[in-house]
Amino acid sequence: MNLYNIRKVLLAKAITCILTFTILSCFIINGCLPTATNPTIQYPIIQVPSKPILQIISTEDLRGLSDETIRKIIFNDDTLKHYIEQLEASITTYNNWAREQNR
């Protein structure tokens, strides 16, 4: 490689560096560099299903059942009611939190 070619390559590299520096300087001065932004997260609001309409069970319907079976039915019913209340409270708490976060 002769001296002329070496000068030509060095000149091309120098011009490339100067152009790159100039372009980057313009971006920095004008604030055009891309900035990192936090993505916006939207938390979904959970709809609480409407409560079903339950049929009334009369004492006549329970007449053939043993006292132990009736106690189990009452226990299960009370347990499910408590569980439903806990789920509704959890959903309400989450929804309140989600609404605050979504602002």
C-alpha cells in the first residue's frame, strides 16, 4: 500500500469520525436522543359477578334428613358464605389498588 492510499484511508476515517461526532452533538444539544421510558401498566378491574338467586329450602324439604346431615348442610352454607365474603373483599381491595395505580 503506498502513501497516497494510506492518506486516503486515514482521511476517510477522520471524516467519518467528525461526521459521527457532529451528528451526535446535534442530538445531544437538541435533546433528540431516544430516552428510556417506563411502560405504562394498566391493571384490569375485576368485575364481581352478581350473586345468584338461591332457592329457599323449607323445613318440609329437610324432614327426611338426619340432624347430622342438616348440621353439615348449615356448616357448608355458612362456610361458603364466609368464603364468598372473603373473595368479594379481596376483589374490592385489589380493584381499589388497581384504580390508584392506573391514575
